[in-house]
Amino acid sequence: MTTPLLPTTEPGATPVRVMTIAGSDSGGGAGIQADMRTFALLGLHGLVAVTAVTVQNSVGVSGFQEIDPEIVSAQIRSVVTDIGTSAVKTGMLASGPIIDAVADACAERGIGRGGDTPLVVDPVCASMHGDQLLADDALDVLRRRLFPLATVVTPNLDEVRLLTGIEVVDAASQRKAAVELHGLGPQWALVKGGHLRSSSLSPDLLYDGTDFLEFATARVDTPHDHGAGDTLAAAIACALAHGYALPDAIDFAKQWVTRGLRSAYPLGAGHGPVNPLWRVDNDVRRA
Ligand code: PXL
């Protein structure tokens, strides 16, 4: 496998900027922490709008506190008007009022469809342990307000079921789900097949309203895949920020996550994180 890397910036020059709108994971595996690691390791400068602070470790999420929606949108406006960003990614948004605030700020600042800045919407609904990270009544707000703004939506199979009612079990139902999700308004719908246990591949299906494209990488068999979805969406956003076409951005991001999963490590008593530090580990071992 070739090393998935993006163009670098000259020392001292301002790097390409990318923004995450997401929740904090106190265990450091998913959410903002995963996004910022990926941004930094790919050579981009990461910007943040925090939506919620979760209380969690490797065993699960025991609670979270939401950030006031006005503070969420103020974070977006503050950094976008001064620093600027070439792509935006959303993760845990927690509630309907936060989604409304994010959608308003994005539409106003040209983020997402109709604007100049690509928007990757990872519709985070629950943790890998099944802990709820999005209010029940927020699903509809997500579909109605954020999906039509999205350049791409990146649900996993549990999120597909919640959003469309479709149980993806094979290639045919994965196609059906992609069509349904695309009908909600995003430019592209990516149905991640990473949880299709019948397959030895991780087959993700992309649909733009006309063509289906499949991205299949070998499944990495590890219990330590906390934050894999966040890392994928973050890497897609980085590649889009560098001007990649979406299919190329997905190709790149899948390689990035695969490398991270291959060097994932145990942490605490539960699930460890996908390890975007594999590049640094390689350098340290070489030193
Ligand atoms: O991996 C989804 C996710 C996103 N954001 C936060 C999370 C999780 C999963 O636990 O905690 C903050």
C-alpha cells in the first residue's frame, strides 16, 4: 500500500485550513480529538467548533453536556471570518437546536452546497457502544437542515437504518440506501459498508444521483476501531480542502484509515482507537 499523504506546506507558510464541528471525547479516541490528530498529521491547520463535551473512556460514554447553540455558531463565524477554511466536517451535533445553528452559520458563510467550501456531514447518532449522541427529535432536523447542505454524507449502517429505515444486509440494500440518502439532498451519499459482517472487504458505496462507485479496502480485523468513522470523514475533508475531487478524496481517506486501523492499539478495558499516529510511530522507530 502506498503511503497516503497530501501536499505539504513550506515551513513558516500558512497551511491549508480545515474545520471540525464536533464533540469532545475525553478518552481521546474519537470526535474532535480524532479529527485534530488527522488534520495535524496530514499537514493541515485544524479549526474547531465544539458542540458537546462527552464524559467517556474506552468502555463507553457516561454522559455529555451540550454547548449553547449560539456559542457553537459563534465559534464557526469567528474563525471563518478571520482565518478562513477550505473545507468543513461535522461530527456529533447532539441536538436539533445545535444542528439549526450549524446549518444557519454554514449557509451564511458559503459552507456546503451553493457555497465555495465543501461540507462533509458525518451523521453521528451513537457511540460504538450504543450510547446515544444525538437526540431522537434531532434526526429529522439533520435530514431537513444539514443533508441538503452537504457535499457528502458518510453514515455507517446503524445511522443508515435510523435515517432511512433501511436495513443494509447486502449490495442491493446498500444501493437502495444510497439512493434514499441521496434523495435527502446531499451532492453525494457514501454508505459505509464497514459493518457488513458478511464481507472480508470494507465496501463503501458512493452515489451522486447517477452513478454508483464502490470503494473496497481489505477489512482490518481489530476491536480497536474507536473513531474510525470520524477519522475517515476528517481525512475526506482534508483531501477536499486540497482540491481533490470527491471520489479521489474517499480513496485517499480509506487508505488513511486502513493504515490507522492496522496499527490501532489497546487502551483501557474496552476498545482502543484507530491510530492516525502510525506515521509518527514509524518516524520514532526509525530515529
Ligand atoms: O465515533 C463517533 C463519535 C463522534 N464524536 C464523539 C464521540 C463518538 C463516539 O463515541 O464520542 C464525541
